[in-house]
Amino acid sequence: MGIAQKVLSLGSYVYQGFASGTQPIMGYNYGAGNTDRMRKVLKAGVTSVTGTEIFIMLIYFIFAPQLIGIFTNSSEVINTGAHVLRRLMFILPFVGTVSMCRMSFQAMGKPQFAFGITLIRQLILYIPLLLLFNRCFGFNGMLFAQPVTEAIMMSVSLILLFGFIKKIDHIKT
């Protein structure tokens, strides 16, 4: 599982780069009161990061054994690692958006929202889903708890951020 996590982390560098690149643009436009541009940046960023991460997922799916094989020669470890990687990779299309939303809130000087997203993700969703899925589906349930959490958090994060932007619009008028 550790090797699969290391390989998966390469995909996380991509979404972190997108989120870091979006942060100053969102902060600048928040300060300027340009909510239209904030929406455009967010939509473009979400589309770009999701598309890129789906491409990375395809690479992980096709080359999982070879990627795990870079770190070990054990066929048992390669098979298990490829299985784990092919389950965990499903987080990729979702975590980029969650990260972009968190960083956007930070850029707007609203760390309580960014912290709230993290708190909801870890304590309210991930840990209970991990326990439930592990009990119901065993090892595979444990592997799918994180992708399910991330899919839910993508929706929650977007609702929070677009709701906040909408609130800014109402204050301006």
C-alpha cells in the first residue's frame, strides 16, 4: 500500500500545482471585487485539473504493475500494489477541485472555510466511511472510502465556494 501511495503522490503534485496557480488569481480578483472573473477562473481550473487528472488515471490504470515494479521485484507486492493503485487513483479527479476551493478561500482571507472543508473531509466523512466500508466490504471498502469521500467533498467545496461568491455579489449590489 505504501508504494501505491508514493506513486499516487505524483498525481497529487499536479493538482497542487493547479491549486497553487489559482490561489493568487482568486485572491487578486476577490480584492478587486471581480466575481465574474473568479467564477471563470474556478470553472477553467476545475475543468483543466479534472481533465489532467483523468489522463493521469488512465496512465495509472494501464501501467500500474510497471509503476509499482519500479520499486520492487516481488510479484506479490506488484500485484497487490497495482490493485491498490487502481482503487486509490479514483481520488484524482476530485481532490484537485477540493484543493482549489480550499486555496481560494485562503486567498480570500477566509481560512475558516478552508479549515471547515478539511474538518468535514477528515472527521465527518472519511473516518466514518473508512470504518463503515471496511466493515462492509473489507480491504476494498477501505480503498474506496477515500475516493467516495473526495467525490462528496468536491460537491461540498464547490457549493461552499460558489455560494460565497454569490454572497459577495449580493453585498456589492
